[in-house]
Amino acid sequence: MNFDQKAIIVTGGGSGLGEATARKIASAGGYPIILDLNEEKGQAIADELNGLFFKTNVVKEEDVQAAINGAVEKFGSIQGVVNCAGLGTSTRVVGRKGVFPLDEFNYIIQVNLVGTFNVIRLAAAAMMTNEPNEHGERGVIVNTASVAAFDGQIGQAAYSASKSGIVGMTLPIARDLASYGIRVMTIAPGIFDTPLMNSAPQAVKEALGKQIPFPSRLGEADEYAHLVTAIFENPMLNGETIRLDGAIRMAPR
């Protein structure tokens, strides 16, 4: 499936990996449907790319359903989803400030894991009624995990758990949706130069880049978007997680 004349939902499309993906969709003739909490940035990008923006909390069913309904009303259908919305934290189970607050752990799980699943289930319900293409496809779903799902570092218990959950549900959801011709894939990025990294000094970024075997630099958001494109275009990719990390294996800290 290509992007041409397709309406594709991108959660977290207002910045970073999501913004790069939205731009890739638009450059290929598609219509990015940007779901983000940042109204100013998300709307500006949607206007620039001839797409749509919906201020959305991915954990809230009513927000996600309203965005899907709006996209279908505008474009007739949606053909894909790229889940980039998420957040990170670094808190030890027990540290100088005491034990890891359970509310904080729950919050990370809710946004990263439950939010991803919420979008998947509602978008899949909309896509299952699409007319199949020449490969029998009705839609494609790409999720974003992290190498932390496999190589979680000190302080990443919540983040790693949330991203491991995304990896773990990829195959069963792909199997659930196979009869409808909807593929499900996950990308596990390594260390990428995104807005989350902007607060780090340049020296820190360079040091992190040197930890990556090759290429020895931070990943670029467009490289993530390039892999999303490849997943959409290759109908045999289904039910798998792809590490996009330059062969890095994260140290404990």
C-alpha cells in the first residue's frame, strides 16, 4: 500500500518522529491526519500539509473516535495508522526520593501502551469496512516501541514495560486483524534526534551518537519515516517488530 490519495492517522504528529512521518505521507500524495495535544503546532503542520488536525488525548476513547469520524467524513475512509504518541520517564524503583510513585508508573503505561491500543482498536474498526486493494489489504498499522523494550536502562522500568507491551501485542493483534486484511507492525527506534533530545547539550548528543556502532550518530526522524514508508509498501511485512538502532545495545546506564 502506498500513501497516494490515502488518509493516514499519525498520533504525535505535531513533532519528532510523528511530524517526519506526516511530512513523508504528504510528500507521497497522501493526507496526514494529525492527532496531538499540541494544538498550535499540530494545526500548523496539518494546514501546511493539506491534512487534518484533531486535538487528541490518545487514552480517551471519545477523543480518538471523534478524530476518526472527522477523517472519514472528510476523506471517505482511513487506510492507515502510525502511532508515535508517547512519553518517557527516568525513575528508579527505589531512589533517594523514595519509592517509584505508582501513579507515575500507571500514567506511563496508560499513555504509551493503553493509548496505542486504544487507537489501534478504533482505527481497525473503521478500516475493516474499506474495499481491499490488489493485495487484499484494507489498512496498515505501524506502532512505535523502543529499544528500551529489550535493553531497558536504570530508571526505565515504566518506559520499558510500556514499550515491551507494544512489542508483545504486535503479533496477536496482527493475527486478530489478518482476516480483515489489516497488517500490524512495530518499529523499535534506538537513540534519535527528536524534540525529547533538544534539552541535551550538543556534547551529550555527540557522546550518545558514538555509542552506536554504525552509523555512529543519532538517528534522524526522516529515517524513521522512511521505514514507515517501506512497511506500508511491502505487503509481506506483518506481525513483527523491527529495531531501527544502528546495532546499538543499550548499557545499564
